[in-house]
Amino acid sequence: MSLTVQQQAAAYANGSVAVIAGAGTGKTYMLAERYVYHLQADELSPLEIVAVTFTEKAAFELRSRIRASVSKQLPNRPDLLAELEAAQISTIHALAMRICREHPEVAGVPADFSVLDELEGFLQTKEWLDEALDTLPVKLYEQVPYSLMSQALEILLYDPISAEKALAQDIDKWQQLAQDLQQKALNELLQHPTWQDARNTLQNYCGSSGDRLEVETRLPALQAINNLSIGENLKEQLSIINGLKVNFGSKKNWVEGGLEAVKESIKELRELVQNFLKAGLITLETGTADDKLAKMLPSLQEAFDLVKKHITQAKHRERVLDFADLEVSALKALQDIQVQSYYAKRWKAFLIDEFQDTNPIQSEILELLTKNTLLTIVGDVKQSIYGFRRADVEVFRSWCNEIKNNGGQEEILSTSFRTHKSLVDNINNIFAPLLGELHQDLDAHRVECPHNYPAVRVFTIEAESDILKPQRLRAEAAHIAGLLKEMLDTQTQVHDKKTNTLRPIFAGDIAILSRTWEPLEVYGEALESVGIPVALAGGGNLLSTREAKDAWALLRFLADTSDDLALVAVLRSPFFAVSDRILFTFVHSQEEESKFDWWKKLKNAEIPELQRPVDVLSKILHQRNFESPTRLLQLADHLTGYAAVITNLPGAARREADWHGFLDLVRQLEHGNSDVFAVVRRLKRLAAAEVEIPRPSLPASNAVALMTIHAAKGLEWSVVVVPDLTRAKANTSEIVYFDPAHGVALKLEDGQGETIKSVLYVYLEYLRKQREQAEALRVLYVALTRVRDQLILTATSDSGNGIELLKPGFASAGIPINIIPFDPELAKPPVPPEPPLPTAPSQLLINSVGSGLFELPVTALSEYALCPKRFKYRFIQGHPGIGAGFSTAKRVGTLTHLALEHGIVDIDILAGFDASLPREDVETALELARRFYTLADYALFQEGQREKVITLKIGCLTLNGIIDVLGENWVLDFKTDKEKDPQHHRFQLWAYAQATDSKTAHIAYLRHDYLHTFSAAELEETGKEVEILVKQILDGDYCAISSDRNCSYCPYWEICEERFISTANNVLSLEEDSTHNPLSTSNEGTNMDECGLISSKISSYFPQVLEQYHRLIIVPVQYNSKINFQQVAESTNSRYINVNLELSKLLLELTQKQRTLKAERLLKQIIGNTDNEVIFLEHLEILFDTSLQLDPLRCLQKLARNCTIVAVWSGNVENNHLIYAEREHPEYKIYPIDGFLVVNLE
């Protein structure tokens, strides 16, 4: 496509140029040509040109266009193509990041910083803000309450540079500001056309002296108008007009038409005055609110400086920046003369797209970069719709003027390649009276309209006032569905942009664009009910979706089982689909209580429909403290079939995407802390701040696109529907307004809790509403210019908001508004069509699908033979197990193998492979390796191939492994185990022998100087066992083999539902454990006789401990001890406290810094005032959490001053020292036994 004359003027301009590009006028194509022009005419390198776009997608498209143009126009310059790949074609934030990385010291940022995305930035900043608020001096809160302070600072920190400038403004000018604004508002009122018309009408008509309308309305109104014109008694005169009545008067006392004319004028005049009064400027004067604000601002400014400093230090400590930091830091760097000089030499030309969406800080950055360069800016103030991101249309206007004043050009692109003439003319006529001086007529490149429908059609629902909005919305949706179905059924012709020909319309040619995402699902349901496929693009907030709410409710319940609302939500959701009838029956079966604990009652309920939910939720609760929230949700899906249920509901694709999107969000929130409590807290923060979490987008394919107007910017369709034009924007007042030129204003309350507004607050609120009203028109302009062939506008009533804004435009364009009578039948929820029957499967699966495994390490066979459930956890679920990481024995074994593999004999070299392993353990590894070379039993195995990789295929299962030594007809494997167990390892050795056709297999137990040999006959018998094992693995048979030996050291003991628990009857399954909660108690299976013995032994220390300064008794136990200490406590009439559970509840809502400061005090709070009482404390692991910075033993000793504390210590005693964790573990603690008693239960 060749350039138009307008595009040529812009692309080939000498010097700088400002381009005003209307919708669909080919600005990207022009920008690519402008870039090539700089390469050719100005002889610049791509490395000397910077192109800035609004989105990464736009940057990618622009680079692709430029690459194609360079390849076509400069085929002999491969160097340009190579440089183009490294050229700066990016978003403004990517440009700012580059500046910060190249000049970190001047920018004041860490050299190796990383950038937080919007979600991470919000959560991190919120946590740091909470920490900073805790450190502020108390005197600041005496002036500004905590709630107001925290909310105000959060908003100010969003734009710190503007906030600093606003806080620095002088407060002494408020009085003058009030007078100026009052006079300005009065002038606007007196010059308003409605005011002028009313004054003329009231002067031209008068009634008889005895007529009430004459005496009580016209004369007072005219007197008030005259008084206001000279500025007399402003409030009193406005109050008079505001209170005028027109419900009286007699026609006989007026000339013909006079009564009606006066009444109509009074109504219009009264409404005009009411609007001015509502704006608040015309009666503005300083008062109590201004005095209160003046006292608060110094404290707010001091708090802002302190909080900003705290957060900046935290970011430097973590080496992270958010997007606002990138802008602030890049601007700081560019204010350095040397940095300016560096980029002046480096970059000679700038091309900046979508300039109307630039904010003031970005403008300052670009101003410092573009001095004395060739500058091209492209924008359209009519399409500036990102005011909520601080975009300012005045920035584009000022830059355009600056370019023209410095000898540059201003070019206008007005030829639309998107829309045909009839539609372009309609859009021009609609917006000419609405946009005023902003308006710019478009010209159509395409003349013919491809269909017989009017280019623009407008429909409104007509209904009685008692018909609610949801019913109107469904009627509107049904009408839209009918219109689109008619177009699809009649194969309405549309213009195909790619082929430049006409063709029948497809569903994918249509889009429904709404100001907000809320009504889009209603439209989608209506379209689907008539067989039209829809694709709800990623508009809206993920947290507001039904699937996210279901999953969030489950997490809330798992975090706190006393959250009854969350529990009921889960029961009613697709997780269990418990009916309201069942819940009603359950509630009424319970005795009336002041506090009703749903979960406790549910577990004892005898209603069959509730048994399965209780069982499933109990299983998930059992995993709560061992699994991440993501895995808990996946487990819930596995146990309930949630995803399968929503797949069979209307809008299945959208529901599935939202479900998986929420899982991804939770996975992201787990970073740094995968605790379910922490994730729930972060979700609460996101919801409270109304953070918009984007929903995952769906591929549109051949379906009607449903999306918000903002999401549609830059896109186009053959048919566009803009519905719900009467939807009102929420009318809210911000807690704080700030403006660099005027200052900061807070939303305040008087002594009775009523809102009071300062002069500055009223003014800044007025400015915000003015900006929003102007932007509302621009949003409509963007929506209406997304269309190629036909535009449909609809509303749920004939007045209000968007439809009201557009009415003057419709009148100007001669577009009729079609009234659709409300039909109650159409207001009913549509019935979705029956889904098509699935095609018959080509193959019937009548057996189990099996495990799905196809590859395993050879050691997996031994693991499966030991316990299939353990095998499942490790190899199917990939669960790491519960423990302190790699044990010392395993690390010694690894070093031994390394020494043998590489022939290492130097301890220092070997120690380098595991620097944190104690020296004596490294010596042990080296000694074990030496034994292989020195002992006579191993002499025959010195010669052989080392570290031989093998693969063995058994049916459809592949086994992989590494043989330590492979000889002629034999294999050898090294073992450093503390116990000899050749039968456990026989499957591994069989696999090695089978893979290499070896006749015998040997195990060298290096710790025991023992060589075990498997004969050919033994290997043959083992092979038969392997066949059975492999079949069971592939069949998915993973039943546990529970035994004391298997379970004692199993890393999955805590989470296994089939674990072995020692009881009088030998084994107790989890289902018999009434607590089902690993945090609540140890297992209840302690033998009653054993319990009595333990109770007697511990209680025998009670008299002795009373003589101690610290009445502390330590009971060391193994990590997986089976003793039920709650039962022991009860038998001694003592209190029992699960420290992990109780303390974590209180720490849940605190920041990390607050946790560190308050953990010890909260622990005392849990214990309470318990003089001379005996208290058992179990599950102390939380006290060893390094982030809490506690000394666990010291905490226990403090608690034991006035009561006896029996602390169950998961550790051991060695050499008269109390030990917790292994030496290399970060939570490792060792204390001399001094000042407390130790009870040895062994």
C-alpha cells in the first residue's frame, strides 16, 4: 500500500513533526516509513533511533513493520537489519529501565535490580507500607488518625513525584482560591445560555398581581437574578432560586403561552442552579475543614517522607523496583548533565506513538532525552482514555505547540482505511457537537456500504419505572442476540480487509464492547442461547469470577475452619453442590446456640448428603500444613471433580480459563511464603484494594468477541455493538486528592462523623469530575471508531449517562432512536442450547487407564516394593516429603561415590563438593572410599567400567540408572548404608545385570566391609518379582504397606492417610483419628497403659521443678513421635497448647516486621495469667522459624516464671546438650542443660 499525501507529509517531514492521527488512519504504517526515512535521508543507524510505543505488543508490531520495510527498500543493507534487532523499540518503561541499568549510581538504584510486575509491586509495597506505618512517631497519629494516614499515603505513593510537589504547596492561598473559584463559578452561571434564556423569559412575561406564580415565583426569581448579577447575598439568592415552586398559577392571569413559558423557564433555571450548588464552587468559602486540614498537612508530609524513605530502603535491600520507580529513577538520572550528554551523543531521532497517553513524569523524561533531536510524536487527544493511569491530554497539546514554535510541522492524518463513507459521516456528525474544538473530521478511503442496514442503529428499552435494571439488561441482551442472529442467518455482507472484497459475515467479525465487564456475561448467555458462539476476552477482575470465589472460599476455610461463610460457600459451590434444602435441614436439626460452629457441627451431623463433604474437607485439612495452596486446590479438584463440573456448565471455556487463572494467581502469591494463611491474607489485601487481576484471555476463533472498550483499543471489527449506554459510573469521593500545582486535600469528618470538605478538596474533586466527564466522551469515541461496516448502540432506558451524552450527536447526524417495548419473556434468563452429542469413540476403554508412567529410575522398583504409597508420593506426585532436607548420611554417601568415581584422595578437594558438610563427615566419606581400594574382598572388582549409564525397557516402562562398576559378566554397586539390606536393593541390582547381560551382581557395603553377591538363580527369581511389580505400577496400584519399620522414617508419614500408628490394637488408620488435623494434636493412639506411665514419669518432676527459678521441663522426642501429649496432659489435669496452631493464627494478619516484634508477646498472651498451673506445650517448630528472630529456649524460660511449662522438644540430648535439628540446618540450636529439667522417655 502506497502512502497517502497526508502520510507522506508526516513520514518525510524535514525536522520534527507532530502527527494528529485519527482512528484507523494508518499511523503504524506511517511510523515505519518515518523510521526508514531517518535511515535513508538522515543516514542514521537504527542504534541512533528510539521508537517508543504504549504496549509491548505495539512495539513488536512496529519492529516487524520496520523490518519488512527495510528488507524491501534497502535489500543491500543487511547491516541495518542486524542493528535493527538491537535498536531501542520499546515501551516507555523499558526505555526507563535501560537508563537505570546503564546509570545505576546516578539513578540511585542497585545495579542488579529486578522489576516487579504490577501485582508483585502492589503486594510488596503494601507490606512495606504496613511496616513503615508501625515505625512512625506517635505524635503524627495524634494529628492524622491511622486509618486516614494509611489510606492517604498509599494513594500518594502511587505518584511520588507529583505528591512531593503537592505537599510542598503553600496553604496560605486557600482563602484567595475560594474567592477566585466562587467568582469564576458565578460568572459561568451568569453567562450560561439557560440562565440568559430564563432571565429573558421572566422579563418578557408577567402575570396578574394576584396570581401565586407571579407573586411567589416569577418576581422572587427575577429579583434573585438581578441581585446575583451584582454579586449580592450570593447564598441567599441561590437558595431562593433553588426553592422556587411551579405547582400553581392560573392561565387566565397570563397572556397566551405565558404561564407555560414561565414554568418551563423556572424549572430549567432551578435545575441549573442545583447543578452549580452540587458542584460546590459557587458557595465555596474557608471554614472548619480548612483549619483541620492545615493542622494535618505537616504531619502528613513528615509521614510521607519517612514512609517513602523506609520503602526505598526496603526496595534497595531486596534489589527491586516497580514501574513508578523506573520512571522516578530514570528522571533522576537524566537530570545529570553527563547522562544527558551521553544520550545526546547516542540517540539522534525519537518516534513516540500514542503520545496522548503520556503522563507528566514520562513527559519530563522524554523532554530531557529529546533536546536537539529529530522528534516525531503521534497521537490523538480524542482517544486519550487512560486518565486512571495519570495520562494527561494537555501533555500532547503542549508538545504539539512546542514542536510548531521551534520550526517543526504539525500534520493531520484524516483518511480512515477502516470505515466506509456512510459510517464515517455518521461518526463525524455525532461527535462534532460533542467534542467541540477537539473534533477532527475523518475522510473515508472506502466509499460503498456493503449491506442494506443503516450504518448506525440505536435502540433503547422502554419499560415502566418499577422494572429493575437486571430485567432491562436481559431484555436488551435478547434484542442484541436477535439482531446478530438475523445478520448471521441472512449472511449479511461485510468488507474483507485482507482481500478487499465482500463476503458473508462470520461470528468472529462481531464484537460487543462495554464500558465495564459486568454485563458482558449476560450478553454472552443471550447469544449462546440462540446458537451464536461467544468468546469473553480477558476483561474484568479475576477475583470477581464465580470460579475464583469458589476457590478462595475453600482457601479461607482451610486457613480458618471457624469461617462459617466460607464453609457454606464451599458446600454450595460445584465442589459439593449441597442444596439449600439440605443446609436448611441441617441448621434446624441443631440446638439453638449463641455461637454456632458449622464445621464442628457438620462433623457430627447424621445427614447422608453431608458425609462426603465432611470426609473430603477432612482429607484436605489434613494436608493443609504440608502442601502449598495450589496443591490443596488441585487436591480438592481431584477429590470432587470440580473442573469436570464446570466444564459441563454454560460458558465452560471461560469458566475453565478462570479456574486455571486463579490457580496461576495463587501460585504467584505463594512465592516467598507458600503457607495457606499468608496466601489468604494477600488475597484479602488485593480484594480490599480493589486491585484488578486480569482474567486469562480466550482465543476468539470464529466467535463474537466480548470485551471492555479499553481492551478493544487498537482493534477493529466489521460489526460493533456498544451496549448498556445508561450504565452509571460509581459516584465515590476519594480519601485524598492531590495536584502538583494546588496541593493535597483529605476527606475529613466533623465531631458527629459527618463528611466536611475543605476548599481545596472541593476544587480538586470538581477537577476530577470534569476530567472524568471529558474522558467519558473520549471513551465513547474510541468505542464507536472500532467499527468497519455497521454500528449498533443499545441502552436499557432512553435517558441517562452515555445515551444522554450522545443524544445531541444523534440529533446532529439525523439518527433515530428506536424504542423497544419491554417484554417480560425476554427478561427471563435464557435457556442454553443442548450441547451436541459427542461422537462415538473409536476405541472403548474398559480397563483402568493405569498410571501413565513410562520412565523411572531403577531405584523406584525398590521404593515401590517397600511401600507403593510412598512410591506414589515421590514419583507420581513429585512430593519432596516432610523433613529437613538431605540427611547427613545421604550427603556422605554422595561424597563417597564422587571420591570413587573421580579417584579423589585429597580431603580438601572432596570437601569442595559439599562446603557446608562438617569436616568429620567428609573424612568419613573419604575413609569409606579408601576401603574399596584396600580391602581384600573388593580386590577382584578394581578393574571395570565406572559410572556406566544403562536403560532397560520392560514392556512400556523404561528404567534408567548408573552402574557404579561394570565388569565382565558382573555388576557392582556401592552402598554406604548404616544397615545391610540386600533384599531391599535386589531389584536395582537385577536391573543393572539384566541391562548388561551380566550373570552376577554384587553390593559393596562399605561401612560393614561386606560384599553381598546375587547369583544368576537369585537374579532370575528377582526378575519374576519385577514383572509383577511393573504390572502393579502400570495398573496404578498404590496401596500403602503400613508397618512400624516402613513408616518410622518415611518422609511422608505426616501426610499419609494410611500411616502406621502404634496402638493397643497395633495399627490405627487416619480415619480412626478423630482430630484429622496434624496441627491440633499428636495421634490419639497412645496405649492407655503407656500414656499412664509417661504421665507418671513427667508428673514426678513437678515437685522438683517448683524449686527451680524457671519452672521448665523439657521432654525431648523424635520428630515423628507417636506419643499423644494432649492425652498425657489431660491425664495430669494440665492444660495443653498446640503452639504452632495458636501462634500462627495470631500472626496471620501481621506483617513480617510486626511478627518479629510481637511474636514473644503473643506467645505470652496465649499462655495467659496462669500462676501455679501446669501447661503442656507441643509443636514448637514455629519458635525456631528464623524470620521471627526468637531464642526458643529463652522464650520458654520466660513463660515458666510463674507456672510450670512442660515443653515437648522435637530433638535429642547429646553430651549434656539439648539439640534441635541437624547441625547444617538453618534452624539448628544447641543449649547446655542448665536451668531446666529434662525428662528422658526412652
